[in-house]
Amino acid sequence: MTGGLLGAMVFNTFGRGSNRPKQATVRRLAGLAGLLIIVALVTFRVISSFELPPNLPIGWLFCLTILTTQLIVIVSTLLARPAMITAKSSLSDWLIVVPLLAHQRWLAWHMPTLILVGLITGSVIPSFMSLAMRAGLPIPLFVLATSLGVISGLGAGTYAIAGKWWLSLGVLTAYTIGLWQIFEKASLTIGYDSLQTQMYLGIVLALILVPYIWLSRMVATIHQGLVSRTLKNRYQSRRASGLPWLLTAFFRKAALRTTTYTSLAIGAVLAIAIKWQGIPVGDGAPLVWVASLLVAISITDLRGLAETHNPPEIVAIRGTSAYLQQLVLAAYLYGTLIALPFIYLAVTSGASKGQFFVSLVIHLALAVALGTLIGSILVPTRRDISGQFLAGLLCLGGLLGLAKLPVQISQPGDTGSLLLLVTFVVMVFVIMIEKGRNNYSWRSN
Amino acid sequence: MATGKGNAVKAVLNTLDVRDLSVSPGGEFVLSIPKLAIKSGHILCLAGPNGSGKTTLIEALAGLQGIVSGSVNLSGKNWLDTNLRHTRAQLGYIPDDERWFIPELTAHEYLKLMAQVYADAKSCDKSTIINRSRELGQALYFKQFDQPLLTLSHGNKKKVQIIAGLMHQPDVILVDEIRNGLDPLAIIAVEEILRIEAKRGAIIIAASHDLWWSQRLATDIVLLMEGRLIVQATTKSLIAKHGSIESLFLETMKQSLGAKA
């Protein structure tokens, strides 16, 4: 049965829009394969002339191979995405209703993506293989690294994290660098001489890396169970008096949970790496910028979600200003949550920790307001990759712009930062009014 | 009319038991069903104004809506667990969505694929299911088996969905506005098929705006309004009390509007 089902899925994706779907599928796939052969030849030619520096550590090569493969797989999944999105909503429902085993359902849904990813990856991997071989990476380690890259790349591309490509890439990079540190430390201790040791280390890495891929899904499932127990009836508004209720309501959406896990993972990897390596943070200026950027981008997501998701509790809210109050509160709580690894660093770091902490708090306060403002202007939604990317760029630009302002925003007691913050919130309010947000479900009387 | 009566497989006596079901498809709308039990052989028609939750309930029972709380059991087994393949193979679902199939296949290929899926899930013979699909096709006056589904008319697409939804003789049949797009002959045929399915022992839940059709077909009626279950009774008792389902509907609507005013 699986063969027939998978074939149907392939025709559904590649034969779409044609009155002769099967012929169209063969024609389109053959055309793509032809194009990729040309890409493969060009890539091979370019990479053949490229030489890596001699005597690179094997751990370095191993992690570079994982990263490169991840990048190729994620980019190919991204390229495959437009073909997958169109008119697929009823098909995903169809797959839920039809009595299939879980793996059949998964395979049927992802089959076209896997074909595209396979074709694209297959056209460029041999070139990288030759490069890695020339640089001295043993074949078993290359196979292991490539497999890890493919699995983690696919995991990131096909599961919940897939909604945020740039975050997926960021978190995978940060994660792999973290693993590289483990690998390097372990390799330096044990030595590179034994292939068996390297294989052992590779397997340990696999045991760490692969579960990560499924983590967001697992946590989401557990969370769903918790929500089921707490959300009891229609009149949830009675519960809306609790302070973080709007944030709790937003957390029911997988999109926000994914953003949270990813942002926290990036922060945690950085914090762990800094603590582990004992890197001095000084006044923490670079970390403050990273934290602010991460928080601002995450907040744009929260703001975007607020535009598209009306939790049942929203019926208790009266008017735009009341909603804004709740939203700002939720945004600050959420920003604090995202910044936790950085706050930990600020509290536990060396001599300049006071200055680091104050600077962090002020920047975070501004980043939250900035993220809310940018999210209000742009409203990035799930699967809106360009919107999310643009929101990210605007956050970066906004934070860099803040640094150029004459006000000393990192100085405690300076009113400039407070003024900016209030200005941002007022602008959000004006935008909400202007956009006619009265269409929302909160009561206006 | 050949409706597969001869090959009918008696359904196992079942009860679809809905308890404290709460479904939130998005926005502020929440469907709440405190208690609803439908027994084998019964045809339950869902009535209610637009946006009352008929389709949401059908979709929730099909496993397509996230359940906020509550449970749905079929003879003690969790009906909503989409991974219980054998249990889920007892579902026949006919939605009001003409994209509900793989349009790149021909009707024959699609029905063959579905027959294989159901045969695997129910561990039964595929040819029996295919034969049944032919009988249903005959009953519904459907002949375009070799035509790609995307080129079929709206009504013929609906017929394929009906065949695919009933060919495996499910124990629970969920239909949403099944009459939409069908010609009068096919509507009569579908009505007859559903009656035969009920006699076989299937549980049938149908959402429809046509109250006269519901009155003619249903053994039980549920009236929904703004996501709440307002009335649940047998058709006979409702007719005895209100004269017709339409009268009940209009009375309830008036009361509801009066209460709001």
C-alpha cells in the first residue's frame, strides 16, 4: 500500500496543475534532475580547485561536514517548500482521517520533500566528499558526519522549528559549535590516533544531536496535554484576571513555543560555551547586543501571533488600551524568559557584572518595546519567511540605530531610554488604533 | 437500486460516546458538548444556524479539530486517537470539501488506493472493498471511473467522496452537507444508502441545513447554537411536540434572538 500512497503523493506535488499529472511529474522531475547534474558538475569543478588548509583537526573537519550538510539540506528543504505548501491543507487533513500507521503518514507527507532534498543534496554532496577526503577526514567519519547533517537538517526542516528557517539555521550552527567544543575537548584528551575512538565520539555526538531534533515536537505534545487539562469551558474569561494569562494563552500555539525553545537554546548554548571555556565577558557589551537582538526578534513573533490568534479569554478585554496593557506585560515577561541565559551570565560573571547587568536590563527593556513596535508594523506570521526575515533585519537595524542616538541608553538614571521606551509603546498604540484593531474579539463597549 | 445490500457486513454493535467535549477551532468560538451518545443503527442529524458548530463537531469527531478537553469513545476505545489504525478504519468521512482526495489520480486509481488502505487497516480482502465501490458507483449513477478527479464536475467529485467514504462499510459515518452538488436522483440514492448503512448497524452523524431532509432521514436530532447543544431528542418526539423540525428550529431561533435583545 505504501508504494501506491507515496506515488499518489508524488503525483499530487509534482503533477499539480496539469491535466496529465503523471506525464507532468516525470517531465518535471527529469528536468530538475538534468539541471542538478549541471549544478553537480559545476560544483565539482569549483570545489576541485579549492584546497583546505593542511593539518586541520579531524574534529574541525567533522563538524564542518555536519554543518555543510545541514546547510545544504535546510536550503534544499527551503527550495522544496513552495512546491509543498500549495493546496496541501486538505491533503494533510486527508492523511489524518485515512487509517494509516504513523510512519506511513509521516512518509507520505514528506515524500515529495525527501525526493527534492535527495536530488539537491545528492548533486552537491560528492563534491564535498572529495574535499573532505583530500583534507584527511576518514571515510567512516565522513559518512557519519553527513548522516548526522542530513538527519538534523531534515529534522529542523520538517518539524515545528521549520517555521523559522533563519532560527533553525542559527540554532543548528550554535548547537553544532557547542558539540564541536565537546568533540575538540574529548579529542584533545584522547587523541586523534584511534579511528575507533573517533567513531565512539561520533556516536556519542549522534546520541546528543538526534534527540534534539525531536525535542520541540515532544515538548509541544506534552504541553498540549497540559493545556487540555486546564482549558475547561467556553467562558475562559473568568481566568483572564491572572497577570500572565495572555502569555499563557499564546503559549498554546506551537509557533510561539518553537520560537521560545529555539531562542532559549541559542542563549543557553552561548552561556554554556562561555562558562565552560571561562571566556571573560568584561562589561558584556557584545552579549547585551546578542540578547537584545534575540529578544527583539522573538517579541516580533509574539506580536505577530497576537494579531492572528484570539484566545478565548480575549472576550474579557475591554478596548484597545486594555489589550495593549496585557500585550506589553506579556511581551516583558516573555522577553525576560528569552533573556534568562544572559541574565544568568550577567549575575554570575566577573568584575564588571554590575555594569553588565544594568546595561542588559536597560537594553532588554528597549528591545522588547522595539520588537513590539516592529511586530506591529510588519506583523510577521508563521510560514511568512520573508516577513520574519525583514522583521529580524529591522530589529537589527533598530538596535544599531539606538546605539547611534545621542542618549546614553545603557546609563542608569538616564531618562532617554525611558523616553524611547514610552515613545515605542505609544507608537504601537497608535498603530493598533490606525489598523482598526477593533475587529478583534475584545469588547469595545 | 444496487446499494451493496447483498454484500453488507453487519456492523459490530457500538456506541459513540461523547463526554464533556470542548473544541476551539480558532477565534473565540468554542464548541461544547457535555454529553452525547449515539447508538449503532441510529442516524443523528445535526441542525443549527450558520456558525453553530455542526461542521466543527463533524470535523472534531473525524479527528481534524484539536480537542481542548473531553473524550470520544467508540465502545470504550479512544475514537480520536488517529494512530489506532484498526479503530480509525471504522470511520467513513464525507466532508463538504471538493478537494478531499488526491485530484491527480483517476477515480479508479483513487478508489483502488483507498481500498488498499482500508484492506490493510481492517485486515480484510481488497477485492471485496473494490466490488463494493462498484456497487456504490452504480447506485449513484457514477460512470467516470477512468477520468482524473480534477476534471470531474462538482457533483461527480462528491460521488467519488461518497463511494470512498462508504466502500469499506464503516461503523461510524460522518457526513457534512452530503447533498451539496448532487442531482436529485443521486440525493435519493444517497438517502437510501444511508438508511441501508444504518440498518446494517452503522452509526451515522450528518450535518445538514435541509431540515426536511433531516426530518425524513434522522432517528435523532441535535440542535446546536453558538457552539452549544440546545436540543437533543428523537425525531419522533420532536415532531410530536413541535410539529416539525423546522418549527423547532424557528422557535429556538426566536427564543435565542429574543433573549439577546
